[in-house]
Amino acid sequence: MYKEAYQHAVWLVTHANCREQVNYFYDYTEQYFLSMVSGNIYKNVFQTYVELIERAGNIKDTILEIVNTLDKCNYNFNKVSEQLFVHKNTVFFRLDKIKEFLEIDPVKNACDRHF
């Protein structure tokens, strides 16, 4: 039990940059499990999305910006609109375009949030 707690603490310090404040390992479990998966597996799983985004051309940056901001703001559309300096309806419109383009719905389906 202590060995696992120590290993988790070491992981927090080395991977999650948790040196300045009190942090709980279980707040970072998703990042921990994702760090255990090799890059090749990620590449194989997400290659379809990479190819779609690469073909998006001029809207590629918009897709990445809104998806990253949604994740950063925990899918709170008010916070997202403030961060992007756009109206909340613009965020909904952009998200609808992304849903059509990538055929996913990260708002209704939590599994789609990690594409």
C-alpha cells in the first residue's frame, strides 16, 4: 500500500508538475492512465481524427482552438465563450460544425471528449 502511494506521489511530481501545492493523486487518474499507454497505441487509435483534421484546411485551427478550450473549461459554454471572446451561440455553432465534420458529440457523449 505504501509502495503504491509513493509511486503515485513520484508520478505526480514528475508528470503532473505538482510541486507547489497539495494535490491528490485521484484528481489526476485520467492523466495517469493515459500516460501508461504508448504513443503507438494513441497514434493508431486517433489517426482517423488526425487525418480528418489535416483535411479540414483553413478550419483546422478553429477546431483545435475550440476543442482545447472546451476541455480546459470543462465544457462550460459560458467560460468557453469568455475565453474565446465570442458569443455563446458562436461556440454552439462552431461545435455543431465540429460534430458534423468529425461525426462525434463530445457534449452528450463523454467518451467522445478524448478524441
